[in-house]
Amino acid sequence: MANPVFNEKTIESVQSGQATQAGWAAPQAGAHTATRPVTDGPVTGWQKSMTVNGTITASAVLLVLLLVSATFGWNAAEGPTLANGQETYQFPPIALLGIIVGFIAVFAAMFKPNLAKFFGPVYAIGYGFAVGAISKGYETFYDGIVLQAVMATASVFAVMLVLYRTRIIKVTDKFRRMVIFATLGVMVMYLASFIFSLFGTTLPFLNGDNMALSIAFSVFVCGLAAMNLALDFDFIERGTKAGLPQAYEWVAALGLVVTLVWLYLELLRLLSYLRQ
């Protein structure tokens, strides 16, 4: 999903912060000195900057951790088992803890980007376990659906990267605002659906009661997740050009992995509707 950290204000604030901290002993504006100040020559930057290769490496590390954790989550899930002649599946309760830990890690990284290199692996391990358990559930009832969702996710990623690199899709301020607001709207809808479910009420287009509406909504969400990939690519490119601190490689990597996981889960949901 679109990370609120990934915006123009972040880059501008970091750039302005670097500018004001260019010299460690620079006099304040308006200060008067009777003699010519002693300097050690031109100021050189010592802090490493964000790079595309560094972001790719961080993303690969998070994906590997997520896949390893997902393997444990898959094995921890119970199913398929036969009950009254039908296959059943048992979601491991510990996976709920992984979801909670993953969400906390993402929000913590948003407000503490310098610690994203620690929160990123926490998200990958915690949420990866839940993703593996969820995938096992879908595979229990729809044979081969996980492989289809993985291939579809990789294909969407590749297509969006090509569209972005060729500038067929241009990330403007208007585009960025539209995608972020739409994403937040979908997240609020998911939260409302969860709250309603606690009282035994469900939204028909989120649980397949109205199949045509459910498929249409799922297609929309998958498209929105794909647009979020464009925002992730844009942040990586702009952050590299702006010379953001190296810590933002992990911020960008975490945002990219979160979007890929969201896209994968939505594709699982869509494929399950189509199977029905």
C-alpha cells in the first residue's frame, strides 16, 4: 500500500535538513564576526545516500525472510482434514499475532524511518507467517491457486515496472494524491468490515455473497495495488536523485514489499471468486 512517508514533503524536508546541517560549525544567520573565521576547507558529505542497488538488496532480504516465515506459517496451518465428508482448514491462532506485529512494524517504520532496517525484518517475519497460513487455506479449497497468484503478482510487478520506466505511467502530484486517498478509503472499508463482522454483519462485496459485485470490487482493489507499485518506484527514483540518507533504502524496500503482499492477497481473493 502507499506509504505516507513516500511523499514530496519527506524528500523536501530531508533536503532542507541536509542543507541547514552542511557545516557543523557554521555561524547563525546575522551573526557578526570581527575576524575571518577559520575553516578546514570545503565541507564534504560523510553520510551515505540512498541508492537503487541498495534498495534492491534490502527488498531481496525482506522477501527472503517473508518466504521463509511463510513456509513455517504454511506448515503450521492444519488442513486439509475431512469433517462430515468435507475438507476443512484450521487457521493457526498465532498467525493473528503475526498480523498484529506486522502492522505495528509498518507504522513504526513510518514514524521512525531510521529504524526501518529493524522494523522491516520484523514485518517480513511476522506478516510472512500469516501469509503462509492464509495461502495454505486457499490452497486447501482451490488446488493450484497459490502458484497462480504468485505468477500473477510477478507479472503485474514486471508490467508496472516497464510501464513506469517507459513513462507510459507518469506519477504526478495529482496521480499520487488520488492513489493514496483511494488506498486509505479501501483500508477504512476493510476496517469497517472487520468491526461489522464482530457483530455478525458482513459487507456482501467483501465475502462473495454477491459474486458479480465481489469480482468487480476485487478487480478494482488489484488495480489500485498495482498503482501503488508505481508510487513505490517513483519514491525510489526520486529519493535516490534527492540523495536521501541510506536508511531510506529500507523504508522504500518495506513499502515495496507491503504493496506486493497486498497485491498477492488480493489476487488470491480474486482468483478464488473466479474459481467459483
